Amino acid sequence: MAFKFFQANRNPLVAAVETDSQLNEKVYAPATILLGVDGVSAATLANPVPTSASLSGATVSSAVAATAADPTYTEGSTTNPVSTDLAGYSRVVLKNQTSTWGTNADSAYAGSGNASIISALKGIYAKLAASIAVTGTFWQATQPVSIASMPSTPVTGTFWQATQPVSGTFWQATQPVSAASLPLPSNAAAETGGNLATINSNLAGPASVSRIPSAAGSTNATSAKGSAGRLYKVSAYNTTTTLKYLKVYNKASAPTVGTDTPVHTFPIPPSGGMVIDWPTGFAYATGIAYALTGGAADNDSTGLSSGDVVGVNVEYA
């Protein structure tokens, strides 16, 4: 920026003030400022002209003090010079302040003592750029917290005891238990062994049958199975008018009737039939043998007459 002063179209006051791109002022002034009025001779003044001075026909000489250090001014003096630094930039000092502009190398103001303006600005910027704690008294002691999802936090540590007792009065002494599935007893999970396999085998029913179509004239001692087995069903028909008996022995060979003790003794009613069965069978640990007698006692060995009993069936596995 440059300007010139004119007085009623007379000789100009030659002086200039310029600003650069950063708005720093530079003052340019000649060693002598010439003021003239239509050919009137000029006088030379060594000091700047005060506001009350007459400029008519005078030549004013005024210098700008370019110094490295700030100048010292005297109150009321008319000789205080305009001050620039050695680069020609005008000095500006804030009234009633001890701060100066400073340089770009100044560190950020930390909040203690005097600081340059650049240092203070750096300190403000540092505060604004960092996290600022919110302090003071809030409208409530506990502030609500909002979060999109809560993290999963495991519960760790030593508890009072591994198993916690349950105490109190319950609705009833024995509580009902509801479960989608309950554990099976030992050996019940597989059908290839254990109790379940045995039950399944027993439920399979008889696999063989020993028959006497018509009784001979004897005790008809017979071996049905020479090893352990299960007896499932017996049946017979009595053609006489007196009781006859079917006796079954736990033996791997034909029984010695009258000496061996039977496990079962089944009466066959006169002129009637007899049928006995077990859905799961009856176990014989050694074997299955049987005989027909005329008496019920274990030691009876009375034989039958031919044809007294017909349709004898002993079913086993």
C-alpha cells in the first residue's frame, strides 16, 4: 500500500508505507521530506513535525530508526523516532503488555511467567488439540452410560465353596424332576452286552421245542437241551380220568426220575389239557430235561401207560 499527501494542489509530501503479503508494514521515508508552497523557499527542520507545527514554506527532515533492539521512548518528547527492525518491518508493541511477538522458534506457553505472543498462541493450540477433561459439578452424581454392546466378562476367583447348599422352605418335600432325557443305567446304552442285551435276548422268545406226540409206557425221561437255557412254554393233554404230572429238571441229560429233584411240577388235569408260558422265559442254568409220572411227589417214579398223555410240547431257547 502506498500513499501521497497533497495540499491544495501544491508540492506533494513525499512518503510511503507498504505492506507485504503477510500484512507486515514497511515504512519508507527519505532522509529529507520537502514541503513547499508555490516557489516559497523551504526551511530545513531536523525533527519530525508536531501536529501544531506550521508547514508553510518549510522543509522537514525526519529519519526512521532501524534498530536491532527495541528503542526507548521519552514521554512528551517530539524527537521519538518511528522504529523498524533491520529488515524494515514496523515495530508494534501492545500497550500495557510485557509480551512481544517473538519468533517461530518459541516453545508453546506452559502457563507460568511471561511469554511472547507466538508462544502463547502455540500454548492455546496445544490445549485445543489435546483431550480436555470435563470437570465441575454435574446435575447428578452418577452419570448414565450408553454402550452398543457390553463385553463378556468371565467370573473368576475363589468361591466360598465348590458346591452351594440350597436352603429354604419348598412347596413340597419331594420335588418333581423334568428332563428332556435322563441318563441310562449302567450297561443299558448298548444292545451288544449288559442288561439290555440280556433282556432283548429273553424277549426274543423260544427258539426250539421238544415234543412227545404220545406217551410211552414209562416215565418218558427226556433231555430237551444239554446246556443252559430258558423255558418259555409247556403244554400237554391227559386222556385218562386221573391226574398225571409233567416234571421239568435243571439237568444237561435225561433225569433219573425218583432221584433227581424237579424245578417245576405241572399237574395235567383228567381228560383235559394244560398250557403254561413265560413271556421272558425261565432260566435253567445247567440244562432242560423233563419226565411224566403218575404221582406228584419229587421222588415218585410211577410210570404211565401208553397213550395216557398226548401232545407234550416243551418250548425253550
